[in-house]
Amino acid sequence: MKFKINRDHFSNGLAQVLNVVGSKATMPILSNVLIEADKDFILLTTTNLDLGIRCKIKADVKESGAVTLPVKRLASIVRDLPNVDVSLDASPNHQVKIASGGSNFRIMGIGKEEFPPLPEFAEEKSFNLEQAELTSMLKSVSYAQSTDETRYILNGVYFSFKEGKLTLVATDGRRLALTNKEIEVPATSAGSIILPAKTVAELVRMLDKGEKVKISFSERRAAFQINTDKDSSGLVDSIYLYSKVVEGNYPNYNQVIPKETHQRIKLERELFLQCVHRAALVCSEKSNSVKVKLSSNLLEITAQSPDFGDAHESMAIAYSGPELQVAFNPQFIMDPLRALAKDEVFFEVKDEVSPGVFKTLESFICVIMPVRLS
């Protein structure tokens, strides 16, 4: 195998596939990137058996072939090469020479036959979505995923394709975020999957390369074909992301969402976020809550902790209902406010023991359990 490649294109391609490889790979081959050279491009593939990524980079291929090399070490070398022109030459015993300007490296690789192949998808259930739209949907719910490994079913984002819409849900038991959009769902393609948190993070990182993304899924796995615009990064066609899904039944999230509205107020998202953020500066691990108090045309946010002192913020609102006070974990308020892009959000509340709800006029809802006021 022999090819010449632009250093920055090569470095960018390695950066796309690098994150999948964990620091503690179970087998040496899983620390490697598979490099396959053919015609006028190279394919770079990494996998940790649960998640795999493949991308295609422009290259001037003299001899086709394949080899695997330690991806983190290779990425560091390529990034620091002195010259933009890089040549790579692999011998039959998997020894690879990399040359650029006055730099020469010789690295030992492992043969392609030991590398676990990524599954190829037949046309299973598949949908085409806008990358920008899927990104904003994922960002608006993914912060609510659980990190508690004993509740593995909640360690991801639930995708549901049915009844003419795509719904995304995430919950950790103390809060729940949901967003949906209308799409065409043929009866044969209806279904749902739970996408693991690591895959969600990779997806969000990659979804700004072009316009469309195609999602295909079955009961056990999902694949994303992320179209890339022909730009200066050297990427060709699309990036392929393969993932196992979390197996099991997602809980019935509809029963968590309050059915009736009691008090509803319109808030300036950014202003409310800043007030909560400032009030939370005096919170501590022992007293990690902010109180939200509603009175005639006024919203007050207070926080206190014995270690630091207290904070008081107030903002004018249109409200004529009864006086109410409810406490929340400040992070749970700030996460959805940060994830949204809308200027206005609606806050709904009933009493101090019922969940609070944030909504937008589009199709976003976040339910937050209150902190008991002692």
C-alpha cells in the first residue's frame, strides 16, 4: 500500500474517528485505525465493538492495500509533521513508513484481517433528516440522560418514529426532556430505538458537515450516514457511524408529563437563565436548590447556603395568579434553558410538591421534579 496525502486532510480524518477508541481497549487491535487505500481516496475506520466510525479522505493512491495503526499515536504524529505533503508506504509485514519534509517515521502495524468489520446495513427502517434539525433536537434533550449505570435503559436518548412524527426523549428519573417534529412515517418503517449516550455525543459532534443525515435502524443496531459538503477538509461523500442500541423497553414517559396547566408564565429565556445562574453561585453540595417565588407581576429567585450566604434575584413578569413558591436543583433549570435557542419559554407550575414544566410553542417540553422545601 502506497499513497500521498495532504497532512491537514489526513489529520482531520483521523480526528473524526479518534473518539471511538477508549483508553482501555480490550484487544490491541481496537486501539488501531484501519486504513484502506483505493483509487483516489483512503478509508479510515475505528470501532470499540459497540460504536464504529468510517470516513473517506481524498488521497493520491499509488498502490491499493490496507493496514491498521495505533490511532492516537498516528494522529499525534500526523498533526505535527513539518510539511503539508505526506507519503505513507506499508510493507507486506505491516511495517509503515511515513515521510514528510525532513521527518521520517517507521511504525509497526497489525494486519487488516484481525480488525473487526463494521456491519453493513441492508435497507432496514430508514429516514432522511436535516442535520441541523437533528442536532438541535438532540441538544434539547440529551442533557437529561441518566448517568447511573444501574439504570442502563435510561443511559441514552429514546427515538420513536410513529404516528407521523419523530419524538426524542431523555430522562434520569428526576427530570424528563421531550421534543418532536412531524415527518412522514410509513407503517412499515415505524419503530423505536434507544441510542446510547456515547453515540449521541459522537453524533452531535459530527452533525455539522452537510445538509442531510440518513438514519437506518433495526432492533439491535442503528447506523447514520452523515453527508459532508465538499469542503476544504478533504472529506469525501459521507461519514458512516454505526452503533449498537440499548436493548429493553423504555419507560412510559407520557405518564410523567402533567396533563393540565395550572399557572403559566411567559419568560425571557436568556434573562431567566442569567438570574438562576447568578443565584446558584451561592449554592453548595449540601444546599443545592434555588427557590422560585411567584407573586403579582413578579418572579423572585433566591438561594442560600450556610457556607456562603444568600442571593436574591427578581424579574418583572405578567402574572396575576396566587402566590407560589417552589424549589428546584438550579442545574435542572439551566440545562434546558441553555439548550434552547428560542427567546421565550413558558414555565408552568402547580404547587411546591408538583413538577415544574418548561415549554416552547414549537414542540419541546421539559419536566423537572421539585426539591422538597423543608
